[in-house]
Amino acid sequence: MDMDSALSLIASALRLSAPILCACLAGLWSERAGVVDIGLEGKLLAGAFAGAAVASLTGSAQLGLVAALAAALLLALLHGYASIDRGGEQIVCGMAINMIAAGATALCGAALFGEGGRTPALEGAARLAPLFAGQDAIALAAPCCAAATGFILFRTRFGLRLRAAGEHPHALEAAGVSVRRARYAAVAVCGLLCGLGGADLALAQAAGFLPGMSAGKGFIALAALVFAKWRPGAALLVCLAFGLLEACAIRLQGVALPLIGAVPVQAIQALPYLLTVILLAGFVGRANPPAASGVPFVKGR
Amino acid sequence: MTARARSPRWLEPALAPVASAGLALLAAGGAVAAIGENPFSAFVAIVAGSLGSVEGVCFTLYYATNFIFTGLAVAVAYRAGLFNIGVEGQAGVAGIGVALAALNSAALPGFLAPPFILVCGALCGAFWGFLPGILLARRGSHIVITTIMFNFLASALLSWLLVAPLRAPGSMQPETGPFPGVALAPKFDDLLAQFGWTLTGSPLNASLIVALLAAVGAHVLLYRTRAGYEIRAFGANRHAARYAGISATRTIVGAMAFSGALASGLALNELAGAQGRLILEFTGGYGFVGIAVALMGRNHPVGVVLAALLFGALYQGGAELAFERPKISRDMIVLVQGFVVLAVGCLGARAPQPGKA
């Protein structure tokens, strides 16, 4: 492989990993604060739709981005209300978010644009153009978000409290800090990051919205989160690796490799899921989620 | 006892499902109104489309067949305290078993082919449920994440099989050749044809009977056998169950395998019943609807059958509605389903108040 194609492979890996990284960091915030979120997929989708719809109606990618953030935030707060205030089953609720997003985006898309749920193709200022080395603004911002997440969660008082809400909420409450507020803050950041990822999907990677365009990226992000053992730095690396895998899968289609022969694309696509299963089973290392994630918090008497 | 008035005992199990159905209807009505259509006439169109004609009822029952299977699969695992999101994948792998059995069943005597296909599908589905179960029991893997991953693994496996080894020779489509006649589930239309009555054109087939038998079987298993008692005890309190000598490994693995076997019915209805061949993505999200069906049916086989009928009517009515009013797409059903899951699974639950728990 020559230098040029290696560089272009890395560039496309970086580009493809951006939505996964955003969703993965979103899950990291939420789960670190004790709210399990399998609704990342739905929030990505909602962000992608709102972004594309508003960008298509106004012709401005910036307004589209704002709409994407707002839509995903709204769903995140719904998830927060059900799982923090109502003490609902967080996994069931995450599934509900996925269904609501899948239904609402396709329904609104069909009603607004009448093209079977897709938005019209975006052009010009309605898309996020590549800024640097073929990378759009969100693809460049995503690694910075990972760094910021690491700093905020592990180097600030706010982050310490947030992590305490996910590890030992009663200790946090005893210290006089509201677990509810910490969890809501985390869920809100989760929504914003998902919105960012969704906007990247619809405004930068594709030129518009297609029903179901998140295509399991929210679940890959969940896998990446397990892989990264809920750590931001590792999340960055894992998501880049998954992006690289995706870029390779596209390039290796029908190419015969030395020794192995042609690798089925499906095998490469299935690799992240398979590795996650193996890691979760503890055959290679151990991945332990934050202790109180998934447990509704009930104030002590 | 508090002074609060209590509803009659017979009413209580129905209260939450009916309330959540009401909430979901309200949300859906709001969505329809937001699109600029009349919610009431849309509702009438759904009812008329699903129950207003023989065809409509047949299609409703055909969809309900899928939902009985997937709803039971989710419910049985839920009774053991396990959230099985992998019904979609289990049905997908079961589809491979159904297809392999069906394609090789031409040599079998006609009365042996259906049970052979049924058992092969159930074994494959059970295997795909067994794996996450054993990983949880022996290695402590999180069942939800593992079953999600197994959904994707199943879909990758299915798409690879249909692109390469199982694709019908000379076909451009990723699908197998048609199943031989003995492998097809008898259709309701065939029965009508015997009497010379008008055909409905629906894919309703004998799988519905299998589904109802599966519901009875699940009920007997859960409430009349020792294994079912162990499943329910383990789901209610796994520490107490373990203390009482109930094997965690056996319960988890058994419940997940049984759940996967129930999921295989979706493959039966779709492949041996409707399609007559193995196609890509035949599971069509029905496995996820199973979550809504199970929650609404309170994880009880009788409730699951009732909820499956409701969702069957919604699917059929929704399709008719989308046909009549192109502005309202079929995805409205997915939205309704999401609100049902949200209402039953999360908003209905309330964290125990301090001092009371």
C-alpha cells in the first residue's frame, strides 16, 4: 500500500468514526452518571433528521446543527424524566426512545417532504463542508470532545460528582449534592453529543436524511463504550479503530488478500460485535460498568 | 390499608395496559393532527382496515401470529428477570434452520416435513438464545448488550449466507430458491378454496395455530411445571432462589433457550408461511415489537395473545391507513409502539418512596 492510499484510508477512518465517537462519548457521560442508555441509536437518528430537515428548509447547515442538538436533547430529557424522576427501567426506556425516534423521523419526513421519509438532497451552504484535510467541522470536533470529556469528568469537581452519581449515589447525596441534578446534567450532555453525531451523519457524511440512516451506529457506539471500559481516551482509540474497520470493509469488498483469500465484507462488519461479546465475557480482560449504572436512585430516608 | 379507594381486583391487571394504550393513542392522535390530518377519521380508518373485512381480519391475524411468538419470547425471558432484546437475531438464525430444513425436506413424507422444519427452526433459535444465556451464567456478560450484539451477528451471518452459499443459483436476489411444496405451511386461503369460497389473498397460515399452542405451552411451562416455578422464582428474587437451591445457570440458560425457541415461530410464519423462501431481513423489526407486546401483556401468555391481537390490528390498520392517506406513513405504528413501551415500561413505574419501601 502506498503512502497516498494509506493517508486516504486514515482520513476516511477519521471521518467514519466521528458519529460513533460522538455517540460513544454520549453513552459514556450518561452511564458514568448511572443512567444506562441504549437509546443512543434513536438520538443519533433524531439528530440526523432534525438537522437535515431544518438545513433543507432554511438552507443553513448551522441552523440544522442547532436543530439536531435540540432534537436529541429533547429525547435525552425524555429518557431522563422516565429513568431519573419516574424510576423506570432504563433499558426498556432506551428501547422506547429508539422506537419513538425511528417512527417519528420517518413519519415527519414523509409528511414534510413526501419522498418516502427522506429529505431532499442538501447542497452548498446547507451541508457541512470539509474544513481541513477533507474533514468536516464535527469530525474535527469529535476528538476534542473526547479530550474535553476526559478533562471534565476526571479533573473537575463537577465531573467527580457526576461519576459519584454513577458509582455510589448515596455517598454523593450524603455529601449534600443532588444526585438527580448530576444525572440530569449527564443525560443532557449525552443528548447534545448524540445530536452532534446525528448532524455529522446527515449534514457531512451524507447529503440529507434517509429513514434508518443511523444503521446501528448507536449500537456500535455502545460496543465501543464497553470496549473502552467507560474511559474517554480509550473511547477515542476504539472508535478510531472501528472507523478504520469500516473504511477497510468498504475498500476490501471483493479484494483477495494474500493467504486468506477474499474476506467476506460481513465478517469485517461483524468483527466489532464479535469482539465486544468476547470482551464482555471476560475472555480478554474485563469490562465492568460503573457500579450504580442502571439502578434508579431512591433518596435515603 | 390506606383509605384510598381501590379498584376491583379483576380490573387491576388491565388498568396499566389500557391506560398506556390510551396514552399511546393520544400521542399518535397528536402526531396525526400535527401532520394536518383528522385523528378521528384516521382512527376509524385503522379500525375499518383491520377489522372491517374478512381480508382485514386475516391480515390482522397474520401479523398477530408474529407478535404472539415474539411477545412470548420476550415475556418468558422477562419472567426470569432477563431482558431479551435478541429476539430479532434469534428469529433470524431460526430462519436459517427453517430454510435449510425446508430446502432438504422434499424427500420426506408429507406429514413429517412440517414437524421437521419446526424443530430445526426451534433448535437454531434456541441455540442463538442459549449462547447469551451461557455467557451470562458462566462469564457474567451483560445480557442486554450481548443480545444486541447477537442481533447484529445474526444479521451479518444471514446476509453472508444469502450472498454466497445459500443464494439460489443464477438468482440476482439475495434469497434462496423456493421451498418445496411439502415445506409450506397450509394457508388459510387453501382451506377457503376447498369450499369454493372467495380467497382473501392474505398470508395467514397454520402458524397461527402453532402460535396459540405455543402460548398454551408457555403458560403450562411457567405456571404448572417445576422449571417454570424456578424461572419465576429466579426472576422475582435471584438471591432467594439461589438460596432455595435453584440453579442460576440452569434457569438462565433454560429460559433464554426457550425464549429463542419461541422466537423461531416468527421465522416459521414468515418463511414457511408467507414467503416460501429465505430472504434478507425477513424479521422486519417484529422482534422489537415483541417487547411492546410483552410489556403490554404484562408478561403473561394470555395478556401477550391479547396484546398481539391489538398490535396485529394496528399493523394491518396502519398499512390500510397509509394506503388511503399517503401523508401518514406506516411508520406511525412504530411511533405508537414506542409510546406504549415508554408508558408501560417507564412512566407507569414509580420509584419506591423513601420510608415506604
